[in-house]
Amino acid sequence: MSALPTQPFQGWRGRSVLLTGHSGFKGSWLALWLKHLGAQVHGFALEPPTEPNLFTVAGIGSLLASDTRADLADQARLQATFERSQPEVVFHLAAQSLVREGYRDPLGTFATNVQGTAGVLECARNCSSLRALVVVTTDKVYENRESLHAYREGDRLGGVDPYSASKAAAEIVSASYRSSFFSGEWPQLATARAGNVIGGGDWAAERLVPDCLRAFAAGRAVQLRYPNALRPWQHVLEPLAGYLQLAAQLLGPGSSRYARAWNFGPDPDADATVVQVATSVARLWGSGARVEAASDGEQPHEAGLLRLDSAAARTVLGWSPRWSLEQALNQTVRWYQAWLAGKDMQALSLQQIELYQQGAAQ
């Protein structure tokens, strides 16, 4: 099979792709997108983390070539999944992905995000079919000074809270494996950093947009923990398109050039405070949706400001955001309202993927 072209939405037909974390929010969207592009998608993950969840609502399971439910700590099951699927491409998304859960269970967070990543990389280095590996981390891997500085890939890694620190450690583990074991022609290993994604099908606790939509659907006001926190926002399809673009380059000529860390952040005009985003979601939802500031005492530390400089992804990979914040919020609200109306959510999700590929948004 010939190498992928630089266009990320072509050349996937028939390729074997292993996706860890495929039952999660981002993983379900990526599994659906890869299948839509013609890939043979193999999944390795725990059960979906919420009820309801995108994996079930959009019928992702029916689209998979195989679906392994196991913990990343089960190295034997992970190795068997690699051997059975013989992937050309691996996207590693499986993680403990919540800041506040990191405070509640720091040991579990480090075990999943650090040791789990090492386990995936160990299987990858023994997989003869593998050509490209994308390890997904987060924008929170940087030593965040909460300034106006937009972080570049070469900036110092850090992490005040356990989740952020575990993801920074996953970056270090990945860089170590790349230097020690992946320095030849194949496979090529890259890491991808993004954060604050929104989109239909996210029911995770303690995330702003899901919190809003749960409250509005129940006729309650949403309670905001950090109303004045300024953050960048982007639709989930934006970084996923970046991951696809990055994998395409890792499979193509001169692939070693792309074996490094990459930022996939929104445009600066996508910055907005928590209360601004919540107010916009309320307006799009209609029906008397209300926003209130919470008053439940001291909250654990979360970064108030964190921006990514994605110039490298723009100039070298040719990736750039396609949807404005207003378009992203509009598509997200449309998705949840369609779900409440009993629509076919696999079909609607594919429609949003097509709109994104075309650079359009209703």
C-alpha cells in the first residue's frame, strides 16, 4: 500500500489502525472518523467512562474490526491486541483525562498515564507491521506560568497537579522511546498536545460544556466553578484532524522530520472566559437556560490561562483550525438537542464530520 498523501482525509482505506481509548469521547469520534475514511479500526480501552456515552449512542462498536476491553496495566492483553491487529498506525488516546480526578486518585492517574503509555510503547517497538505512532497528551504538559505567553513545543515541561505532571511524564517517556528504539526508518513516533475540546457526546463530569447541557436539559441553572478563567476552546474535530494529518506525514516520505512533539491549539480569537462560553451555550440552547457562579468554597487548583503556539503545525503540517468558537458551540448544541430528540446519532455525527472536512458549518 502506498504512503499516505499530505491530505489527512485520503489514503486510509484498508489500513489497520489500533486506537487505544476508543470508548472515550475523543476516541469515539476518531474511531468513527477513521472508519468513515475506510480504515480497519481496532480498539483497546476500558468500558465507556460515562452513561450515556458517545461510543454507545453513536453505535461505534458495530464499526470496529475488533474491540478489546482491558486496562493498560494488562500488558499481556495489550500485546495480544497488537499481534492480532497488526497495525500500521497506532493512536494512543487511553488516559485518565480529568484534572480533578487526578487530585482524587493521583496513584491511579500516574499508573495509567505514565506506566500505561510505556506499556503501549513497549508493544509498539516489538510490532513489525507498525509504521506510525501518535501519542496524545495535553496542553497541560507545559510548566504553566499563567501568562500571555503561548507555549511552543520546546518550552519546559511541568505540571502542578497530578494529571498535568503525569502527562508531562508521558511526553518524557515517549521522547525516551523515540531516541532509544524508534530512531530508524520505521516506526516513527510523535506526540500531540491539545486541550479544552468541546463537541457532541461528551458527558464527562466537571467539564464546562457537558455541565451546561446537563443543567439546561434538566431545566436548572449551570453552576460555574471558575467563571473568570480564560481558556482557549476548540471543537473536538480540530485536534483529531491534526492527529490524522500528523499520522499521514509519519507514513510519508521524509517521515523522520515529523517524529517530534506538536501543538494543535485554536486561534487566539477562540480564547474566552468560562462565563462567556457558558452564556453562549445558554443562548444557543434557548428555553430559559441560565448561568450562575458557584459558591461551594475553595476549589483545587486548575490553570486559569494556558495558550498553545501552533505555528509549527500550521507551517510544517499544513494544519489549521476550520471552525470558529461560535461554530463549534453551535455544532455542539445541535448535537445534544438532536440526541434529546431521538435522532440517529451515528448519522448526525458523520454529517458533522463531513461538514468539517468540507470546511463548512451550519
